[in-house]
Amino acid sequence: QVQLVESGGGLVQAGGSLRLSCAASGRPLSSYAMGWFRQAPGKEREFVSAIAWNGGAAYGADSEKGRFTTSRDNDKNTMYLHINGLEFEDTAVYYCAADLSRPHPLTLPRRPEDYDVWGQGTQVTVSS
């Protein structure tokens, strides 16, 4: 079975940067879309970004387009999320996920229910 493990979260000051990693095991995920979501207390899980099998990416908000960058290294079976200019509002548990239902998809899934496999999450806390 595919397993996803996030890492790289922690406590950072506003304005800092952070790189989150999502390591996959069990099988190669090079043919599948992967995504990042975040969930703050009392809020629904929010789409952050998705990345296709060929590296094409989508982001969930205009503000994230410049500050958030997602990438993947298929040789390492790992996806990344680099966040620049961290803001207090970025504080959340960040989850990575994979959509195993559609190899080589033409569109990127944006809803939590579109994804099949999830990691345990990593906490990002931004101090103001």
C-alpha cells in the first residue's frame, strides 16, 4: 500500500521560509497527481496546491501563487512545498495527498475527496 509521510514543519517567525516534504513509499507515484492541503483549528481542510505527473502545478489562492511553490522529484518519490514570506494565517496542519484513481490525469484535483491516500500531517506554526 502507498504511504505518505510529511516532514519539515515547525515553529517559524513571520516573514521566514519553510520547505515541507512528502515522502511516498510502497510504489512509485510518478504517474499520479499529488497535492497539499492545510487545516487550521475550526476550519475546513483547504486546498493549497497540486502537482501533476509532469510537474505542472495549480494553487488554491492568488496569494499563494507567489509565496507557495510546489515541486516533485520522481526519482526520490517525493513532493515538496516551499513557502516564502510566511504569515500568521499560514498556521495550520499541512497534509499531503495522492490521487491514485487517475494515472496521468489531464486535470488536477482540488478537493479533499478527490484524493485517495493521505499523510499524517505536519504542523506549521508562524509567530507574529
